[in-house]
Amino acid sequence: MLELNNVTVSYGQHRALENASVKVSKGEIVVILGANGAGKSTLLKAASGICEGVVAGEIRLEGTDLLGLPANKIVDVGLALVPEGRGVFPDLSVRENLTLGAYSARAREDERVTLERVFTLFPKLSERTKQIVGTMSGGEQQMVAIGRAMMSNPTILTLDEPSLGLSPLLSKELFQNLARVKDLGIGVLMVEQNAKQSLAIADRGYLIENARVVHEDSAANLMRDPAVQAAYLGVGSSEPAAKVSATTTIPDTGSESFTIRPRSQKTQSADAILGRSVADLVAAASSQSVSANAQKRPSTSHQTKVVVPSDRLAAALAQIESGAINARKRPKPQLLTHRQSIPPSLDRSPEAKPCPVIEVYRAPRVEVYRRQPDGNGFERK
Ligand SMILES: Nc1ncnc2c1ncn2[C@@H]1O[C@H](COP(=O)(O)OP(=O)(O)OP(=O)(O)O)[C@@H](O)[C@H]1O
């Protein structure tokens, strides 16, 4: 079983994940749903040891502590990741891509058996072993990516938005294939935007909002939940936003309620707002949000609504507006003289200002493989 307990991830000052707890058993499909930037990919990256941020909490696979282990060791323990964008080697053949997946110690011995298993799962790949992957369709490349991850003989397979960029038909095929991966006894943890198809094959699901796991339930219950339907399944999206909002309670932690915002929002055309001042638009937006809040389901006694006061919102937006006005007023950049072009950090003159500190997070390293001269395999450079 893969267990994440109270996992928190920070990129500098930014908390991308806060006290997230997620479990996946062998032979189970678990889906993670959430809006863009909620922290879904961060959760998968933290589990796989490739997160650029600082990870705290507990991550265990079959009792082994994964936190702090390098990514290749995590693959050895039995966790494989199919990253967003697939990460296949487009210039290599199907067989070469798959062979690279069996690099981990746990996979090398059984490489032949695992390859057969992948070919049984994706018969198309066995017919195309020599095809260069970059020439394949998106759906076929996704099969290669999943096949390659399967070659590491994982206990748990994690996938970041596997249906991204696939047609509805190919997505359907992909999810059917994942259901077959589950039948092999492998646990599947996936982040997906396609809530409908992923919940249809999943056993359980988690909702992540603003870096927190806010709800967890069986896939069947999630599909029936009106809030999930409105936010992720597009049910009732023709209704006005205020009517389709719903409130779901975090089980038993007893303090907060959260609101899943449906994707459909009332929008105005550019013509309708042309010529109106920002202050005017802010006032209109805050009065709309007040009336929308008034129509929402009343809270029960043990729930607390988190509401941003409209005066704070207006103040923040006014600050943004004045910043934008100041930026517009700023003089256009001039050609720099030699003296001006000295970076502030090196400029020792009394009027020099300190350089701003910008934090940049990068993946720790890139591994490069070289094809062996006989063409039969690869070696790490
Ligand atoms: N390397 C990084 N450095 C700094 N901030 C990051 C980094 N990676 C992600 N973030 C920030 O962390 C937050 C969560 O990002 P994450 O990619 O986990 O979101 P997500 O839920 O997967 O979104 P999406 O569905 O758009 O992929 C975002 O605000 C993002 O900007």
C-alpha cells in the first residue's frame, strides 16, 4: 500500500500542498481531482521523489519510508510515475523505450516476462516494436509511456493527467487499459481532468482544493455528489453559478466547510465592460458575490463559512489597479550607459540598491543514456 500522511510541500514561501493524506492499495484505482494549481501534480511528484520543493510528512510504500529517497531508489521500491506529457524518448523505438523502463534493479531480472506482460496489455506495441515513438499518435505514445512505467514492475503506478491531449475515443481506450492494469493487482493513482471517465473506472477519489485534500469518497459516491457533478462532471452547467454551488463537508475534522466552484461562471462580453473603470467593476463583482453567497445553502451549526470580506477584496484590487497605473506611468527603458549596466549586486556606489532574491526550483538532475555500439541496449553516461 502507498500511504501519504500529512504531506506538506513548499516552493519557497508558497505552500503547494498542506497536510495531504492519501492511500492507495494494490489492485485499486484512485483518482485525484482538483482545479488547476490545486497541488495535484505536486502530490505525485512528492511521492516519486522528483519534487523540486521541500517535502515534509510521511510517505510510505509497503512500509518503506520513501521520503528523502532518490527517485531511482523509489522506482526500486515499486513506485512508477507516468509524468504529464508522457516523457517518452521520441527518437527511440518502442522496444528501446520499453527496455529503458526496466533499468531498475527490481525489474532487470524479470525483464523478458514483464515485456510479455506489457505486450499482452498493449498488443499494438508488440506489432510496432521498431517504430520510432515520435512518429506514433498521441494515444500510442501514451501506451508506450504506461508500458515503460510497467516495465519497472511497479506495485503502484502513478499517472499525471494521462488523458491530456487524447481524443474522447482514445481516452476511453486509455481508461480501459488502466482498468486492466488494476486487474494485474497493481494499484493505480492518477491525477485527471477527465472526471467522468476516470471516476467510471476508479474505486475511490480525492478532491484537492487550494493545496488541501477537502474530500474523499468512493468513486460511485463522488459521481452522485451534486457538488462534484457541478464542478467536475459538467452537470447543471447551464444553470446560473449561484444555483449550482454546493457545500461539502470535510469528514469529521469538524470545523470548516468548503465550496466547490463550478467551472461555469456568468461572464460578460468585453463590449459590456468597455469603458467602465476598474473600481466600478470591482464594486459590481463584489455585490454579485454577496448576492450569490446569500443564495447558497445555509450552513449547519458546526460549519464555518470562509468568506473573503468584500472590502478586503476591493482594497486588494485597488492596490493592483494603482500598481498597474504606476507601471504605465513609468518612463520607457533607455539605452543603458556603461555605468547603469553594472548589476546592482556588483555596484558598490552609495546609491546602489540590493538585488531582489528570486527563488528558482529545479529538478535535481538529468540522466543521459548512450546507445551501446552493438545497438542492443543502453548504458548510463
Ligand atoms: N517548481 C515549482 N516552483 C515554484 N512553484 C511551483 C513549482 N511547481 C509547482 N508550483 C506551484 O505549486 C502550485 C501547485 O502546482 P501543481 O503543478 O501541483 O498544480 P496542479 O494541481 O497539478 O495543477 P494543473 O492541473 O494545472 O497541472 C501552483 O501554484 C504552482 O504554480
